[in-house]
Amino acid sequence: MTDWPPVDPADADAVADRRDEIVEAVRDHAGRIAYQLALLQGGDYGSRDVDTDRGTWTVKYEGGDLEYLRFSPKSGSDVYVISTKRDPEPEPLAEALLDYDAFVRGFNAHVDSLEGVLDDVSTEFPEAATTEAVVAERDRVLDAVRDACDRMAGELHRYEGGDYGTYAARVDGTRWELKWDRDGVSYLRAGGSGGVYLLSQYEAPSAADVRQYAPQFCGFVEAYNEAVAALEADLAAVEL
């Protein structure tokens, strides 16, 4: 039978307690560094490497809080001094923390290097042009298109009945579709299912789209009128 050396569990407890105490102190201190880094870099998450003579420290944050602090020595395995998974073993922790002061000095040097970097940046910017006139002109054209479509929608509703329906026609190779309901036009689309919505319940089209398709709208109305005229001719031929 092997004679094992005596082990005092209290010794392991003391080492673990001291490790936890040190990790908590580093977490608090490095957490302040992570917060300052988040302010400096902007955004909700990010990271920064700080090189020292012994290796590289990586600070990663999320939501301004420290996510992990990793030390990558020039030889040997990485040590996660702070992480969300598990605390490091005491010996690797001790080796990493021999370089912690150098890490803090490196971070401070990085911050100092940015001092005054924006001093010569001017905040006198050119005046931004207003889109008021363009939008007003776009709305003027679209209001006229909507008025015509509402009249068409009312006539289609009266003729076809029901609560909703569509009318489609092809104008110079472009497919136009008007969808109507009891309240009037629901949408007017040019160019098929992947086309441009000149009228819809959502956002307005761009001025460039209005410029492209508004001249063709007359052709769509003419196609509608021709369809109505054809219906009248068909009914006129009915004899009772």
C-alpha cells in the first residue's frame, strides 16, 4: 500500500480564498478600464490589445462591462485572468499578474497618445440643404396620382363588388397594378412584384422613382379607360 503524504484541506481552502480575493480586486480594477475603453471606442461591445514586454493583454467588454481579461504570454498558454466561465488556477494567475502593472501602464499610454488628437478638427460644417421643395413637388405629383387612383378604385368597387380587388395593365412593357378596397386605392405598383410602389400604406417612393414612372401613369389611366369602354361596348351589344 502506498504511503501518501498528509494533506490538509484547509491549505487548499486558504489558497482558493486568496485567489478569489485577488480575482475580485482585478475584476473591479479591470472593469473600470473596460468601461473607459467602451467610452473611448464607442458601441456596446469591443476589445483592445495591449502589448507588454512579457506578452499581450486583451480586454473585451460588452455593454460597457468587462467580459474577459486575457493574458497571452510570449511563451506558454493563455491565462484568462477574468472570464465568465471559471477562475484561473493560482499559479498561472500569479505569473500573469506579475505583468499586470505593465498592462495598466500600456493602457494609460494608449489613452495619453490620443490626447489632443481632435483639437484641430473643425466643427464648422457647410449648411445642409433642405429637401422641403423636392418633397413638396413629389407630394404634389403623388396627390394627383392618388386622386385618380381613388376614382378608379371607386368605379372598380362599384362594378366588381366585394371588399377588395386589383386592376392590372401593361404600359410600354411595364406592368402596372392597382389594388383597391372599400376605402379607395390600397397601392399602386409599377414594375411587377419587385417593382416600385408609387402609392402604398407605408413609405413614399423616392423623387427619382416618381420622375421615372409618373409620366407613364397617363398610359395606365388610358388603359383603364379603354377597358371600361370595352365593357360598355360589350353590354351595348346585349339585346333583351
